[in-house]
Amino acid sequence: MTPKVLFVGRNHYRLPLDASLARKWDALSAEMDLRVLASGTGTDPRFELVSPRTLDGPRFYAALPARIARELRSFRPDAIVTQSPFEALAAELARRATRSRAKVVLEVHGDWHTSTRLYGSRLRGALGPLGDRLAGIAVRRADSHRAVSEFTASLLRAEGREPAAVFTTYSDLGVFTAPVVPVPAEPRVVFVGVLERYKNIEGLAAAWRIVAARVPEARLHLIGSGRQTEVAESLAREGVEWERRLEPPALSAAIDRARALLLPSASEGLPRVAIEAFLRGRAVVGTRAGGIPDIVRDGENGLLVPYGDVEALAAAIERIVTDHELAVGLGAAAAADSTSWVSTPAEYAGRMRALVETALAADR
């Protein structure tokens, strides 16, 4: 019997779906009868979207239990797959209100502790303790769990729950799978990510200034936008190349022009950008934080430093920009490791169906 599954997440969609997202959701639709609750614009019979407005985040979560309850009454899913503990908490409230027997499958894509403390306004930090308690309740009440990395699995285990499965989310990485080009002679590195506090853009800026003073010919390419644009603007005034956004083909080319990707984050679930860099045969200079060590092995396919250690980060970047042979060797190992992190839409959808059916089988 084909399971009926309601997917709930804070994702923003613009319908009709672009080709890469369509491949994911079409593959899932082939495995299950599904509905998606999220935010965005446009129409698709599988999607129920709320248009973004002022205070979009608070509005989304405040209305989410009622939205899920409506789907429980009309769509009557067998399972609800939630993208984080906060959506799972809304699902728990909804199924209690409707007396639904739908199973809640909680996915952990990142560290919920950082969502209030290191993302968005600093005022959100005051919600940290409350967010931790609510997330803990949601984790313990959920019927089944999926992690995307060993790091996110450890977050579940800290709450006394073992994940039913650990696997990455499907991403369309096609443009990054072209033949690898040689590591450039130019001493250039690249950062790709949102300019938010959890990405540690301020620490990167401090480290880069040390490197630039020691190796004046070194170059940094910064790609991203977010709340901390003032940091990027100050670096741009000092000669750093900064672009707010690049489409995937241009992003792949930007990685090709660099010796390594910089990933100085305070936390990551499983960083997709590291996989993209590996596919292009580029090492990652990152921190021992979150799920980064699940991908990057120090001295093998990249360099790892303690989070918050500006001097150590600067030293690692300096090694990459001054030692071409090191960059080539680490990049070759990164390319060899890249295939283990790639899946097809069908493989991902099959794993998702198995995850849902495991949750449903426990009740039977």
C-alpha cells in the first residue's frame, strides 16, 4: 500500500518548481502520496504554501499547528515528516487536537540550539533556553527520527533517541560533476554561504586580514548575502571580491578558480557546499564544529582548526595559499571522497519511503 505522507518545513518554494527541485519531489511522488506544507508562492496540487509576509517566521510557526490539523482532517496522512523539532512540535499539537494516529517522523538537518542563538537577530538569543526545552520535548515525543550526519545523530542520542536512519538529503549536484580542472596556481580561496553569525563571517574576516598582511598576493572570493553584509562590505573595500549570489554553473566555476573552500562555521548539519567543493576536487579549510568533521578529515582531504581560533584559521589558510602541492594533494583526496556523498533522486526517495514504512510498521 502506498503511504500517505505530509511533509512540513520552513522551506520557501516558488512554483512551478525548477528542474532540480522537481526531480526530488517527482521521485518522492513516485514512492508515496504526498502533500507539502511550507511557505512560498505559486500553485501545485501537492503544495500548500503560505505567502511570505512581515514577521514571516513567527507567523509561520504560530499558524502551523492549525494548518497541520486541517491537513490531518482532509488529507488524512499516515505519517508527518518534519524538517526540525519545531515543526515536529506543531505536528504533535495538531495530532493531539485531531486525535490523529499519524506518525511523526522528525528529521534533524542541523543543530537546533544554534537556530535561536546564531541565526537572525541577536534578540533571538533570549529564546535559546525555551527553544532547547521545546525541541527536547519534540524529539522525545516523535515516533521516528532521521539524521543527515553523525553529528545530527549525536544530537538525537543526547535526548535519548536513536535515529532510525542516517542519510543525506538529495541535492541536484549535476553542474558540479563535470571533469575536475587542475588546482590553480593563483593563491585564491573562496567562501560560499549566508552571511549569518553561525557561518562565523566575522572570524573569517579577522583571519583573512592576517593572511593578507603575510601573503599580499593571496586573494579571497566571498559569495553570499545575509544580515552581516557590513562585514562583507568592509572586506570588499580592502580588495576582497564579493558577490551576493551566483547561479550553480557560475558557482562551480568560482570554486574551480580557488585552491580551497573556506568553511569556518560555528555549526553545520551536513554542509552541502563542502560536497560541492569535493566534487570539484577542492579541499576544505574548516572548523571542528557540527557536521564538518563528518566530511572533512584533517590533513587528508582538508584542514580543520578549532572553532573561534582566528590565528589557527589564518595559519591553515596561509598553508593552502602558499603550498600548491598541498592544495593539489588534499584536493585529489577530496575528489575521491566526493562520490560517497552523492545520491540519485530515486535512491533518496526510496530511503524516505523505507523510513516512513519503518515508522508505520512499529505500530502494526
